[in-house]
Amino acid sequence: MSKVIKKTKSEDITFEFPDVEKKKQKKSAKKSKKQISEETSPKKKVVVEEKKKKLSAYVLAVVAVAVIAGAVVAIVRSVNAPVFSVAVEMVQVCPNGKVLDFEYKVEDKKGNNITESAKVEFKRGMVFISATDERGFYGERAIKANVEDKDAPELKLNGGDEISIIVDDEYEDLGAVAIDKCDGDVQVATDGKVDNTKLGEYEVVYKAIDASGNTAEEKRIVKVIEPVGVIYLTFDDGPSEHTGRLLDVLKENGVKATFFVTGRGDDDLILREYKEGHTIGLHTYTHRYDLIYQNTGTYFDDLYAIRDRVEDITGLESNLIRFPGGSSNTVSALYDGGRHIMSTLVDEVEERGFSYFDWNISSGDAGEAKTSEEVYDNVTDHLGEGTFVVLQHDTEGFSVDAVEDIIKYGKSHGYRFKKLEADSYGAHHWVNN
Ligand code: ZN
């Protein structure tokens, strides 16, 4: 109820009535006197009836127009509403209400794809796709829902279903990851023991159960084997734009390597190599055969330049070196004026406190190998029992790409990966000049 106060000239009159009735009652209050006088006259009554008819006809007309207008708006809306195409008759919904992916497409009336802006919801036991196009036209489509989760989580073993470790090496379970399409990450339980002190095959079982009780199980065979050999991965000519990626791979696989660096590349990469525990060796600053192999003076000037660079960056005075082209190179003969410089250098570097390293497996990445598959084959095909110094270049992206697989091969075949130290096996070549 509301209060309306109507002011007249002489006095204030107060009426009380519901809001919606306000106007009508105002009017009827005004007219009441007139109506009473009209009703007393029969002539006037007819006129009043006519007026009433006209009025109701008018009201009907207005209502009809409003209804038609509403219908037109509804038609315009439905005609312009986005169009839904759904490829399935039923959509899978998880017990937790998550709607699983299904194929559908939403287009506005002009044929523009607006699928990206559509919303998918599970409500009232159905799956609804709804969308509003650029012009503001809204539409939705309901699809039947099938609420259940019958599928086990997807269980993936980190490091594969068969791995080998060398006897007495620490065994670290690599674990597994289970992802369920309804429940997301699911915890994985592990069962089975590996005795790293005894040769043999061990089975480790991984199990993951989702919220609906669906179970996934995977087994891993862990072989405890005799050591077969040692692999020294060595990388020349860097650092380069591929070195960071290589360092990532080495870190992820827990492998230390050796870098024979030059004057090129970012200081930060050399610092990272050092900080991450790899060996920094010296390859020469310029790597210019015509310059370094002119005479021992030019060679050592260049060698000390790269040693200074490494020392400036890391504080480390490196005394491990690799000759460009190896100690067996013949290219030096083109520039040394017949001095047989390599024969001199191999002795002199040692006299000056350096240890030089050649290699006994070449990846071929500076020559015939052009793909990471070729690099991988060149390395793994030449492994056997013993100690292997592998030559690669971290300036070659395809060669860097092969490293992870080489490590995996080596580890699963009984090799230990080590970094070179001053007294490590040097894999020295026959000196040809
Ligand atoms: Zn080189």
C-alpha cells in the first residue's frame, strides 16, 4: 500500500491503495460524480456502452499488436540465432560433472565460425552448448548426457618399461605419471624392489586408480647388469645457440660431459657449463688452422687467449685441450712451412702442463653425417666393451638432437657416462705431421 496525497484548493484528502491501481483510481475518483449523473439518464447510458466497446476494441488491438510484435521479435531471434552442429547424439559426462570433449561447431547466421566463444555446461541432466554472436543473437542446444567413467587413467612410466642399471650403482625409481580424463592427475602406487647389489631382473609394478575405481597397471623390468664400459661425451667448437638445449638434456639425464670451447658464443653458456659440473676444455680461440698451425708461437698465443677467456668467466684455469682437427690432423702441414708442427705440439703442450684429448668415436657431425639419426648410428654402432671418447660439435643442432637417445642407449646397455679429467684416457691418435 502506498499513500498518495492529493491537494485541493481548500483541503487535503488522503487515499490509500496498491501502486498498480494508482492511476486508475485517480481517474475514477475524478470521474465518479460525472458517472453518477450519466447513469441516471438512459440516453447517456447507451453512449457510455458504445464508448466502453470502443475502448475494449482498442485494448484488444493494442494487445494483438503487442503479441504480434513479440512473435516477430521471437521469429527474428530464432531466425538469426547461432546454428549448432553436433556430431554425436550423446555426450560423455564424468560423475563429477566434467563434460568430456566432443565434436561440435557453432556458426552465426552469416556463417562465421563462433565455436571458440561457445559455452558447454552440464545442467539438469543434459549438456548445453550456448553461444551469443557478435550481433547479440543468443542460441543454445541441448544434447543427451551419458554420465559415467568406465576408463582407467592413462599410466605412463618415466624412462620406459625396461631399464638397466650397473651393479652397485644407485637405483632411483623414475616413477610414473597417471592422468585420468575425468579426475586429472591420479596418484601412482609402486610395488616391487630392486636389489642394485645383485645381478638380475627385477619387476616393479605401478598402479593408478581413479575416483570411479577404474585401475591402470604397468610393469617395468629393471635389469641390474655388469658394467660394459665408459662413455665420455665431448663437444667441440661451442658454445653456440644449441648449447643451452644440450645442457638441458644433460641435466635431465644426469650426465656430465666435456666442452672444448672456443672464442665464440655467450659467456653465460660457458659459465653454465661450468656451474652445472661439466668439464671445460680448451679448443683454441679462433679455430683458424692457417693461424694456429703456422708455428708454436701462434698456437700458444691462441691457446692462452681461450684459456684467459675461460678463466675470466669461471675463475678456472683449464689445462685440458683438444687440437682443432685432432692431433692426427694433416691440414696443419698446409700452414706450418714444413715444421711438422703437430709432432712438436703434442710434446710441448704436455711440457707446459696441458693434457690433450683426441677421440675414438667420431659422430661424423662435421663431415658425412647430416641428420641426428646418422649421428646416433655412428656413435652407437661403434660402442663395445671399453672406454669411448665421443666427438660431437654443439654447434650442430642435429648433432645436439641425437644426444638424448645416445644417453638412453648407453645407459640401457651398461655404460657409465663421465666427464674428462686431466688423467682420463686420452684416446690419442697417431700423429701424422
Ligand atoms: Zn673444432
